[in-house]
Amino acid sequence: MWAGLVGETLGVIVSSVPPPLTAWRGLLPPLALLLVWDVVVTLAYVRGWLGFGEITIQYTLYGTAVALFLGFMVNAAYARWWEARTLWGTITNHSRNLARESVTLLDTAAAEARPMLVTEVVRAQAAYVHVLRTSLRGQEPPEELTRYTTDEVAARVLEATNKPNAVLNEIGTLLTEARRRGMVDTITRVQLETTLTTLADAQGGLERIKNTPLPVQYRFLPSFFARTFCVILPFAMAQDLRWLTPVGSGLVGMMFLLAVQVGRDLADPFRDEIHDVPMTAITRTIEIDLLETIGERSPDRVGPRHEVLW
């Protein structure tokens, strides 16, 4: 029943050492090309085919400038990743708040009360976080939408352009019904609406990150200058390291290329890769908390698989 979530292929590495065949996969082709280039330059220098022994270039200054470029890119990319994680923390907290407020503030003893409204609000919120997750990932709506809402509500959500927002609107409609039935007073209704507003604000922040990519200057220039530096690096090292140039140049170049890769991995926290914000685990945690609040059976938590939390 709950296998759909566990099988998705997005997450974040939780081990201290990244799995080499997954986290480093994108780095292997440029490293291989760099090694071949280093060997060619070293061979040309040692054999005397190219007379660049007397050329002096301020490699240190150039490397420092490239490092500054890379620092800007990585910091900007990490800021996007961390903001996305912070916004999901806000959604987690206020989802719990909405469930607690629904259970404790909606008066099921009112004359015209419909007690099932409490359960419907909480279950709709469980559907909301899953719909938001799939929306950010560009996937089809999740099965939780039909599991936790009625067929009529699910149909309206599927027709909407912004499906997570449509679920929030349905929750608002339920709370309006509760107000009409006398289950909440004006002050309580304002409190519940404030919680929904906070959820909508957090969703807007996530959508802003998704729809606004890292500026091209941050993505292209650091990568270009880092690769250029890797190309000229063996010319600087060949005079001192000679046959060991591929080792020294390869290690330094790997650090620069790794910095570029880190920036690319973190720039979009919602891609289908292992460096993403672990939204599957987050939404499962929210789902468990909400269902337990209304006394329903909850699924198991999502744990790391192969040192990756999905």
C-alpha cells in the first residue's frame, strides 16, 4: 500500500562519504579527460616537443580568482538548497499545527456539527503535502490525493493548474463549512486561516526556488574558468613534477571540478537526483503525524537506502 513512496529516486546522502558510483558519476568524464590531457602535456614537456619551459604565468593569481568564482556559485547554490529545506520545515510544523487546531478547536458537540469535518481537514492536509511534493518534482499527482480526499475533491484538484493550491482551497472550504455549522467562532476561524496562510507562503517560496533557476552567470562563468584553469595547470606543474604531473594536476583539478559539481547538484533542490531535499521522507513524516493525531493507522517511516534518504 505504501510502496509508491519508497520506490522514488530522489533524496539526500546521509553518509559521511558519498557513494562513488552515484554521487561522483557526473564528475568521472571530465576527470578522465583531464587525466588524458595531463599525460599529453607531460609527455610533450619531458620529450621536448613543446618549448614552454621558459613561459611564466601567474597561475596562483588565476587559481585564486577561479576559487572566488566557485565560492560565489557554491554559496548561492547552497543557499537555495537550505532555503528549500527550511521552507519544508515550516510546512511540517504548520501541518501539525493545523491538525492539532482542527482536533482541539473544532467543536463537534455543536448543534449542527458534522464531526467528520475534523477528519476530512486533517486527511486533506496529508494529501496536500504529497501533492506539493509531486508538483515540485514535475511528477503526476500522487495516489495520496485519492486516498485522503473524496472523488469530487480529487477531480477538482486534478483540473486545477496549481494543484497544491487547489488542495488548500478545499481545506479552506471545509473550514468555512465548520464556521457555518457553528463548530468554530470568529477568533478560531482567524487562527485556522493564519495557519493556512503560512502554508501558502511556504509553498510560494518553494515554487519561487523551482521556477527561478540560478542566474546563468553563476552557472556558466565559474564552470568555464575552472575548466580553463585545469587546461593550463599541467603547464605550470610539468617543470617541477615532470612524470608526476598527471598526479598533482589531477588532484588539484579534481578539487576545482568537484566544486563546480557541488554547485550544480545543489542549485535545484527538486531534481531527480540524490542530492535533493528529501521530500519523500519529509512528507511521509508529516503524513504519519497527521494520521496519528486523528487516531488512524499510519505507514512506516522512510529510512535511508544505501546511505541515501529519499
